[in-house]
Amino acid sequence: ATAGESHSELFNRVGDHIVARISDDFRPQALANTAWAFATSGVAHRELFKTIGDHVAELGILNFFDPRELSITAWAFATSGVSHPELFEKIGNHVVGPGGLGSF
């Protein structure tokens, strides 16, 4: 993505593959890096972003995200233009909750 090249067909195929296989085995860094790569590429794979957002919001795994992974994930969603209100609400609550801002 930082090479200034984007191959939308490749990103769409990879996105489809990830959507079909996302599980609890995906660690926060993998989720954040995946969202970052797609946002940086300019390929807004809406189903992938929805799946990542649902996965993070529904599992309540935000406590396992370090500040960098959390900010990358939020940035990727904002940059891609894909809305996920539930995820942003959970991120906001997490950041302002007990111990939230102290970790940043």
C-alpha cells in the first residue's frame, strides 16, 4: 500500500478470503493491519470492514488492543469511509472508560 500501487482485484479477492475465514484466531494486530492495508490501498471492501467491525464490537475484545492497534483501526475505518457506528461507540466508551486514556 505504501508503494503507491493498488490492485483492486487482488485486494477484493483477499478481502473475500478474510471475510470467509475471520475468527477468534485473528489477533488485534492482524485486524488493525488488515484494516490499515485496505484503507491505505483505497479499496474500501465494505464487507471486510463490516466483518472486522462486527468482530471487534461483538466480541468485546477492545481490552486486548493496545493504543496503537486501536488508533490504527479507528483511522482505517475513518479513512475508508466505511461507517460502523457500533464499533466507534465501543471504541469511544473504551477510551473514556476507567483506565482508557491512561493507556494512551
